[in-house]
Amino acid sequence: MSAELIKKLEDYSDTVLRKTKDYLPFLSRLCLVATFMEDGVRMWYQWKEQSNYINHHWGCGSFIAGMFVVYNLLGQIIPSVLVLARKYVQVSVGLLFGVVLTQTVGYGILFDVRFLLRNVALLGGLVLLLAESMGEAKTMFAGVPTMGENRPQNYMQLAGRILICLMFLTLLGEMSFDNLFTEVIRAVEIIVGLPLMICVCIGYKTKLASCILVFWLFVLNLYLNPFWMYASSRAMHDFVKYDFFQTLSVIGGLLYVITLGPGGVSFDEHKKNW
């Protein structure tokens, strides 16, 4: 890709971002917590199934299994609403962290690399959400002299970028070749997406790479994960719906990268000092 084309794409993306700057933070939060809200609602509609699964898997009894479902229901819906309202964000992020870790153990995701990496990607989005919250807290003391940069926030942004990038590793194990056209699309997704994710990870041309990935993932998510085309009674409906909202949350994380920028620990930041 020529330098001139990259410059044009950067100028165009900057124009789009300027026009959407008032809506982008809320859209980022909405996409990021979408999978938590959907999962919380699913806990309500599938109360019996979820409770029976936990009871059968762990042999913990119906009461403890029921409490597990209650925890996952309230522990996702309430913090997600608070995040959207920008109230008690740090506490809400901590609760969502707890839910992700609890589900990782409770559902045995710890031993499934694909689902584990998806959950790790979610944690990356939550880290970026926490970084934004810390940045807002710092601006409350704008009149107070500070020493140096907000280093914890910079390293949190780096950690968030890296964790989100791990999501792409899950795509490498999904090639089944049952549908040749679909698998060609998945192969193109990896070929195009992987270099862009590496750019996001190291913080090089971060906003441009994130913008392209947001559009790319959004389109592919609609094509590869159309859960509305499956009957709700079919198991495939839940699997595809899970992938759809997980990918939507990763899109939210990428939107946060666009909103916050790459942070101090990135190539883009160091280029300013060259």
C-alpha cells in the first residue's frame, strides 16, 4: 500500500471521526457491554437450563447452581447499565471482570482455548474501559500540577490492545471446509485482519487500522454469525448468537482504541519524538 493511499485513508478516517466524536464513546460502550447484556438476559430466559447444567457439571446442588445464575444475571445487567450511564464505572468494570472469570471456571472455558481467548479479548475491552475512566478522573484535577504522563493508563491501553488482538487467534481454528465459500471468507478475514491487528497491537497507524477493522469485522459478523436465521430452539442459534455478540464487543474495544488513541506505549506516540 503506497504512502499516498495511506495518507488519503488517514485523512478520510480523521474526517469521519471528527463528525462522530460526540457519539463514538457511547457507541463504544454499547458494543463493548452488548455481550454482557445479552448473556444476562439469556440467564433469565434459560434459568432452568443454566442452573441444571451447573448443578450437573459441578454437583453443587440446585441452590448454589441457582445462586450462580443469579450472580451472572445481576452481575452483568446492572454493571452494563451503569457503564452506559457512566456511573460507578470502575466498580462496574470490576464486577464484569468477576463475571468473566467466574464463567471461565464455572463453564469449563479454562480448558477450551477458543472460548478462553474470546473471554481474554473481552477483558481487553474492559481494560480500555477502565483506562478511559481513569483518564476522566484525572481531568477532574486539571488545575493541579502533575508529574509526567499518566503511566498506569498508558500501560492499561497497551494491555487492552494486546488482549483484544488475541481474539484473532480463535479464527485460526475454525476452518472446517464444510462450506467452501464461507471458509474462503474466513481465510480472507485472517489474511486481511491479522496484519491490521498487529498494527493495533504495536500501536502503529492505530486509528486507521482500527477503523478498517471495525468496518471489516462488522460486515463479516453479519455474514458469518446470522443467528436470526436459526430457530431459537436449535443449539446452533445460541452458538452463533454467542459469536455475534462476542465479536460485537471486540468491535467496541476497537472503537475504544479509536476514541482513546494508542496511548504513550506505542509506535505512533514515539514517532512524535523522532
